[in-house]
Amino acid sequence: MRDAVTSLIKNYDSTGRYLDRNALDSLKSYFESGTARVQAAAVINGNAAAIVKQAGLQLFEDQPELIRPGGNAYTTRRYAACLRDMDYYLRYASYALVAGNNDVLDERVLYGLRETYNSLAVPIGPTVIGVQIMKDIVREQVAAAGIPAGDYLDQPFDYITRQLSETDI
Ligand SMILES: CCC1=C(C)/C(=C/C2=NC(=C\c3[nH]c(/C=C4\NC(=O)[C@H](C)[C@H]4CC)c(C)c3CCC(=O)O)/C(CCC(=O)O)=C2C)NC1=O
């Protein structure tokens, strides 16, 4: 698992280079956004259950067929599995946020996920919508807490979305 600093060092070390201008700029921007990252993670931690609940309600309101007979989130067990998955995405997004790097998402969340979803007929499109709804809620709550809600905040959610979507199902 890597973060913004270790991944940069690994990169430069593999070719035996000193940190150049680009490296220093990217480190600088990581450290400058550091406080906001940590504060945003605190907002997520403090509101995780409510964020997942609200996102779930919004998703099922938007896509009611998911929870009707024949829908993938139909039955209490599958409904709960869906919200649990959303909670996984949110928790790991908070880790990636602090790390300033999406490696943890690849390693712990996305690896093998499409195959699992495929085999259980979990639909990717609505899952992606759920992730984007959480992104919007997090953005609102972070901004409401007076923390700068820049691109850094969207990155883990957009990464999950991109990686999940890039697949032929
Ligand atoms: C930490 C990394 C991690 C992830 C990401 C993860 C996902 C994950 N989601 C699963 C199932 C599932 N995932 C969903 C999710 C949904 N269905 C929908 O219609 C919605 C669109 C969506 C919610 C947004 C559902 C309903 C199941 C159960 C499917 C079934 O058993 O038929 C399963 C199969 C095993 C199980 O049911 O627990 C895994 C492994 N597990 C992990 O350990």
C-alpha cells in the first residue's frame, strides 16, 4: 500500500534520480492539502452511517427497480449487502483521501471486484451512481464544515467510478 510520498520516492528511486522540480511541486501540493484531507476524513468518520444511509435512500429512490422483486438489492439480505458495499467504498475512500493516493483502493477494494459483481449479477451502473451520490454528500458536508472541498476530495470516488466502469459486462 502506498501514499503520495512513498509512491513518489519509489518512482524516483527506481531510476536513481534526485527529486526534481516536478516531484517537489507534487509533494508541496500534497502537504498543502494535508490539513484539509485530514479534516475531510474526520467529517466522513463522524458521519459515515448517515452518509451511507442517505446515499442508499437516494439511490433506491432514483432506481426503484433495484429493490423490487427481480432487482439485485431485493430481499433484506441483498439490500444490506448493497449498503455494506457502499460503506466499504466510503471507508476506503477516506483512507485514499488521507494517503493522497489510490493504491489502497486497487489493493483492498477493486482487485477482483468486477468478477465478483459479474458472477452475482450486481449491476455496475447503479453502483457507480451510489458512489457518486456519496461523493456529492461528502462534498456538501465538508464544505458546510468550512473545509476547502477541492478536487482532492473527488479523486477517490472518481477513481472507484472509473475503475468499476472500465469494463465490458
Ligand atoms: C472491502 C472490499 C470489498 C468489497 C467492495 C466487497 C464487495 C462485495 N459485494 C458482494 C455482494 C453484493 N453486493 C451488492 C450490491 C449492490 N446491489 C445492487 O443492486 C446495488 C447497485 C449495489 C449496492 C450499491 C449486493 C446486493 C450483493 C449481494 C449479492 C448476492 O449475494 O446475490 C460480495 C459477495 C460476497 C458477499 O455478499 O459478501 C462482495 C465480495 N467485498 C469486500 O470485501
